[in-house]
Amino acid sequence: MLNKVELLRIFCTAAQSDSFKAAAVRLHISPQAVTRAVQQLEQNTGEVLFHRSTRHIKLTRFAEEFLQQAQASLAQLDALFQKRQTDREHVIAGLVRVAAPKVLRPILMPVFTALAQRHQALQLDLRFSDQIADVVDEQIDVGVRIGSVRDNSFIARTVAQVGLYLTASPSLLAEYGEPADLEQLTLMPVTQLMDRATGRPWHWYFRDGALWSPKRSSFIVDDAEAEVEATLAGLGVSQLASYSAIPHIRTGALVRLLPELEPKAWPLSVYRPQRGPVSERVRLVVDNLVQALSDRDIFPESP
């Protein structure tokens, strides 16, 4: 059984046609469907709506007045939905929870602050952590991840590659010399980034999945920006994310060491944990993140 709005639309189309067959062609339905809709509407109103012949149909006197009311009601309904569509285009509101690595906070915060300023009804709940988010328990809508997105149920888009570079300042190399291999590297001071989950420094990653733990750490910190500053100050050799290291390598403030030992770059992805319909607010956040993280000025592919 058709709803009342559909009945009125079919009736109005039939009223402007010479026959139910002609109305069916305009509506892309069968003539029988038009006939059934008119009969149902006649039952609902308790009035005959059309004088029928084998060739033509003609509105009854009641139907002429009913047609005006039906057209006015449908016009109001269309205007209502048009206003709601227009409102959605200009006002995007609601909560979006985002999970992202803590190391990307300096890059992502300008994106989020700009979004919040442009869309004041948008509520952003940001979860910066170096641990992979539990998207179900934390009800995450959008995520950013360095490394593979292993859950096949996620909708993920790779936007950049993140390498790991061994770097040191020219002043440090002037004192210790440039290492030719890992054995010589063990004789140099290094900085390390703390893994908050374990309370121990992160391993260093090298080619073919090899892991290496420095024996002589001169500076340990739990903040990636602080580690960059320490490296620039000549406190030690560091393994830095490529997006942090490359700008300083280009200016000569840092030197890239042992590139032949570097691991394969990791993908940087923007993902949605939920398949199916995407709300406008979630799509807005995803699109802005994809655009920002695809910027090769921020995520250069090489020095």
C-alpha cells in the first residue's frame, strides 16, 4: 500500500494527463499502478475523482478542488525538505570523535582548529595517543594511523608515506665523526623516544624488520617535538619520522645517516571504522584530514 504522499503525487500527475497510461509513462510506473493508486485515494476520500472512458479521463467537480489542495500541500512539503537540505549545506553540527597518533598532534591541530572555527556547531572529541585506539569502546568515528590498517572492516585511505631517518646535527658529527655502520653508531650518544605504554624507549627500526636498541642514551623524552629539538641541539643521534627530519635535512641543520639501513616507509592512512552511510559531519572531517595529510609540503617523499 502506497503512503499518502505518493498517492497525492500520482493523482496530481494523472490529473495533468490525458489517461492513466500517459501518467504512468511520466511516472515510470505501470498503468495498473496508477489505477490502483487512484482507487485507493478514492476510498480514502470517499469521492470519485475521475470520469473515465476508454480514451480519456476527466476530473470530477470534487477532484478539481481536491487537486488544488493536493498541489499546495505537496509544494509546502517540497519547500520544507528543500529548506532542510539547504540548512544542512550551511550548518554542520554534532559530535565527531577522532583518534590519531600523539606524534602528529602539531600537524593535526591546525586542521582541527580551522574546522572548529568554520563550523561552530561541530563538536570535536580528539584522542591523541601512541597506542592503537579501541574504536568500539571509544566510539571512534575517524582515525589517523601510521602503519598498516589491518582491520578489513575499516574504510581506509593511504594519503602519505612515513619513513624513519637516522639523523644528527653537524656539531655532533664534528665531534664524533659520521658512523659507517651500527657498530660505530653504538659509540655515539643518542636520543630516544619513550613508549608510554611500557615505560621504556622505543626500539629503532632498520631494513628487513631488524630492531635495534641503543646502549648509550644521552637524552630520553616522551614527546617527539622535544626529541627533534634535542637532536638539533647536538645532544645525540636520533631516529626521526621523515616528516620531522626532512625540513631540517634540507636546511643543513641535520644530516641523514646510513640511509641504506632505513626500513621500508610506513603508510599514513585516514580511516573510518564504520561501513555504511556517512554523516555529513564525519565526511567533512575525513575530507579535511585527507587534504591536509596529502600535502607534500608537510609530508615530503624525500629530502
